[in-house]
Amino acid sequence: MDPAAADRGRGMRIAWRFLLPAVAAVLGTLLVAVPWLVWTLDQEQIAALVARLDGEAREAGAVLPWQSGPDLDRAAAVVSKRLGARITVIAPDGKVLGESTPHETSLESHVNRPEVQDALTSGGGNVVRWSDTIDRRLLYVAQLDERDGERRVIRIAVPIGSVSEHLLRLRAPMTMALAAAIALGLGVAWLVSSAMRRRVQRMVDFAAALAAGAPAPQMATERTDELGLLEAQLAEMASTIQVALATMRVERERLEAILSGMVEGVLVTDLDGRVVLLNARARELLAVPASVEASGRPLIDFVRDPAFAEIPRLLRTGDGVVSREVSLSMPGEGGRWLQVNGARLRGAAGVPFGLVLVLHDVSELRRLETVRRDFIANVSHELRTPLTAIKGYAEMLLGPAGEKRDTALRYLEIIDRHSERLGRLIDDLFALSDLEFGRAPLRRRAVAVSPAIVDVVQILGERASQGGLTLSTEISEGLPLVQADPDRLRQVLINLVDNAVKYTPEGGRVTISARPTKLGSGDAVELAVADTGIGIPSQDLPRLTERFFRVDKTRSRDLGGTGLGLAIVKHIVQGHGGRLAIESTLGRGTTVIVTLPATAPPTPSTATAAPGA
């Protein structure tokens, strides 16, 4: 809608709000005054008629004969014609003695008529009622007539429709006068309401501009009336409000910048547990979608963990400051550890009005603590086994068994084997540490994959043959070069093929394949080592690259594994910007897939062959 049209419509509504009360007042006055005027005129007309008819009734009683019958009817008719009214002569028992209006049948007793009763008891009476005889509204005036101890009632009836007819004759001039009065009143009311509307509309626009935060228009006082005083107060209030709004806006922007830049989650509630403020980090930690309006909703709608809900309860009931660690279950991401520090918010008078909770995500710290604890336990366990064996056999050699050459040689071979295992374990730990902390720089260059695969097959081919395994390759033609450290590439392939040979029973097959693929939006090479071995349970697949994790711990140690091979592979692949994936079916074999980014082949003038490439 056009803003100007909307303003005009709003202005007309304001004008009508001033005008309609005036119209209602005029119409209300007319609705009350006209019926009251009609009633007053009617009563005055009736009173005048009663006074006149009282005299005429006494006059008629003086001239009407006392004999009933035709003579009385004729006399009553003569008097009725002269007076212009209907005359009825009634006996004290209610019998009609004479009537000015001819009638074919005898009239009923009039003893129960109110005016007749009043005349018999007090000498006179009058009443206005509808006459069924002539079907008109009549005024009945009755007077008691007494002569020589005889009594009769002289009743005169006259139609009073003349009052309404008189008013109807005045209808046209009264209507014109009323219309002129209404038009004049409405015109004056419209002029007054228009002036008031303009001033009120200006104040409305002024207040709307203040509410919207826009610069307030100039507000000048037109008159010194009450509206003028209000205009002056609004102008003064606008100046104060604009200063306060500017200050509040700066403070709000500063607070929002601080809250949005905090790495901690900040959550503020009232004493009833309803959310007042929730910064972006708190939404992320509590998994509250950005589209959900949190303000005003109970905190329990977002966090249903009992340990978390206990913190606001403790703050409300006594403790001024509470610090707890809670573990929350998040959908799709497992558990999350939060360090929650809470405190009561107090006003200037020291009265609590809310609670503030600061959330720190300590999940990574807990994970690292778990990794460190597991690492220490695993290293201790892995070192204890060969050291115990070495120490045990060394003690035996120091005893009588050492004097027997054959026994001593056998014990020395065992010590040597455990020493080698201990050396491999230490070497793998150093290698893994160097990879994690970047102390082992990768000398990456364009490397052909095929020669590296051939070298690994030559190194492990004899061992596979001794185990009754078939070691084969499937290399696609036209493979692009990969950007890799040649030695680390061979280390990855050796570790993967060595694991496949170890865990594949006699008669099985180990296949090394390479084919071009995509990694993100760029070209890549996919290296896969597939075996037909014992396979890995699905629940163990996510943990295969953890340090010292073994699916079958006894078999792995018997085969000489350290439990660090796949962890080393993972860090080498990640250092090359590649991807590692493991697929396995229990009892049917395992496939380890390594995807490395490809590089453009070097030009003949700058190409340098990698060793063994």
C-alpha cells in the first residue's frame, strides 16, 4: 500500500473519531428531545382539553333534561353538535340514559369505566383510552350532576388525534430546522475535528518515528492549550529518548560483538528458568538450531540432561556460584563434555533477577586425556611383554640353564626376537611421533605409482608365497603421477600389504590395484589392497587406526605386529592431503583404500625420476 494513501486513511479515521461523538451527541439529543417534546405537547393539550370539557360538562348538565329516552338523546345531540364533542348521560348504576351518537342496540353498563367511578366518588374524572365504538383515541371527561337528590354522570368525549395531526403539520418546518441545525453542528464539528486531527496526526507521526528509531521530525507548539503542552513534552522527551537510544545502541552492539566473538557459550535465564539470552556459541554447544527462537522458552526445552538441569536449581536455592562438568548426549555426534560455570545475577539493590551460565567445551580435552591414558596403558603393556620375556630368559641364562649350549642358544634366540620386536615398537613410536608433530618432513614430488607397487610385490612376494598366498596387481593404464614422498608411499604400501598377508589364511589372495579417480574437484589415484582373509567386525572398523588397537590381540602379537601400522598409514595419507577408507566383511576379507591427489606429469626438460620409479 502507498504510504501516503495509508497516512490519508489514518488521518480520516482520526477525524471521524472526533466527528462521530459529535454526531452521536446530536442524534442522541434529537432522539430524546423529540419524543419528550411530543409527550409534553400531548399532555398540555390534554390538560387544556380537560379544563375546557369540565366546564362544558357542567353546562351540558344544566341544559339536558332529566328524563331518559328520545328527548334526552335529541337534546344531547344538539349540545354535542354545538360543543363538537360526544355526550353520554350515565346513571349511577352504570346504565346509559342518553347518548348524542345514534346507536341501534343498547349500550353496555358503564359502571366500571374509570372516569365514571371517579365522578361518582369525587365529583369528576378524566381518562384517555381507545374507543372500540368509534375506533379512535378519545379523551373522556366525566362530571357528577345532582339535582333534587337525584344523581347522574355527564360524560363528554373528544378525539385527541388532533395533537398528533398538529405535530404532523409542523413536520416539514421542523425537519428543515433540524437538518439545518445538524448540518451546522456537523460543519463546526468537522472543522474542529480537522484541526485536532492534524495536530494529533503530527504527534502520532512523531511518536512513530521515535518508535522506529528514525530521527524525530520537528515538533513546534501551535497553541498553549493542553495539546500544546503535550507537544512540548513530546519534543523534550524525544531529545532524551534519542540520547538514551544512541547510548543503548552502542552498548548493545558492543555486547553483541563481545558475545559473538566469545569461544565460550553464554546462557542467561530468569529465575523461572526461561531463556533470556543465548549467544551463537551456546547454540552450537547445546545443538539449538539458529532458526529456533529461544528467548522466553524454558531451558528444559533445549537441555534435558538431569546433571545440567541441577545447576540452575542449585543457583536458585542457595549456592551463589556453581561449577560442574556435565556430559551431554548430542544426536549424531555422540557425547560432549561441557564445563559449566554458573552464577546469580543481582540488581543494584542486591536482589537476584536471573542466572548466567558460561559453557566451555572440554570434549577435546577429555578425548585427549582418554587417548593419553590409553596410550600409556597400551605402551606399558606392549613394552612389558618383551621386557618380561627378555628379563626372564636372561635370568635363566644366568642360572644353570646357561651352562648348556643348546638351551642357551635357544634362550638367546628368544631374547633376540623380543629385542627386535621391542626395537620395531620403539621405531614405530618415534615414526608416529615425528609424523604427528611434523618432525618428519615429506619430500614430495611427482611419483609414478606402478614402480612403487612392483617394488612392494618384490619385497613381500616371497613371504606371501611361503604362506601359500597369491599376490597379484591390477594397475590401470594411463595412471597420472601422484604428488608424494616416494619413501613414505612405499611405507604405506608395505604396511598395508604386510597386514593383508598376515591375516589371510593359506590359499587366499591379496590384490594390489591402482586406478584413476577424483578427490574433491581434482584428479587422484586410488590405491587399494584387498585380501580374502579373516575380515574385521563392523563395530571395530572405526577404531582400526587407533594406536595399539588389535582385532585379535593374541594373533597380532604372534605375527610380530606392533599395533601402530595403520596409525602410521593414516598420518602419512593425511600429510599428503589424501583419504583413507577401510571396508571389510567378517570371514570374507578386507579392502583398504588410499586416495592420493594426482599431479601433472613433469615436462621432459625438468623431469627427474624418483628412486625406483
